[in-house]
Amino acid sequence: MAPTQKPRKTAAPPVAAKPPNRVAIILTGIVLGAVWGTVMWGIFELAGQDSGLRGWAYLTITIAMLGAGVAAFFGAVGASRRGERVTPRLFGRRRR
């Protein structure tokens, strides 16, 4: 009698990973910047600088904008490393 063999299982094709949501990356940078701005405001208040609500708003908004810029920069660097197009096409290239 011939030896029985197990049927071979076919390997499932690899699933391509979804690219990260760019809006979520920017919003994460904004939130982290706002939290850090609030921490900085608290440190300044404890150090004796009485800036009040205006100082809190200034620091929070400014550092949140910096966080968004840093997140956008690193998001674009990651996208270009994955081979995605980062810059817009202003003028169409003519194919010959």
C-alpha cells in the first residue's frame, strides 16, 4: 500500500499593509504639541511668570502648530521612503 501524504496547504498571498492615515498623524502632532504647551505653561507658572489664560493660549497654540509641522515633515519622509509621491504635480510630464 502506498504511503499517504498530507495534502499541501497553499500559502495565502501576503496582505499589503494599509498606509497610515496622514490626517491622523497631523492630529496626533497637534495634540502632543498642545499637551506639551500646557506642560510648559505650568512650568512657567510655577517658576513665577504670571501669564494667565492669554499666556496658556499662546504657548499651547504655538507649540501645537510646531508639533503639526514636525508630524507633517516626518510623515512626508516616511511616505517618500515607502515610495509614495509627496509633492504635487504642478505641470504634467509629457511622455514621448
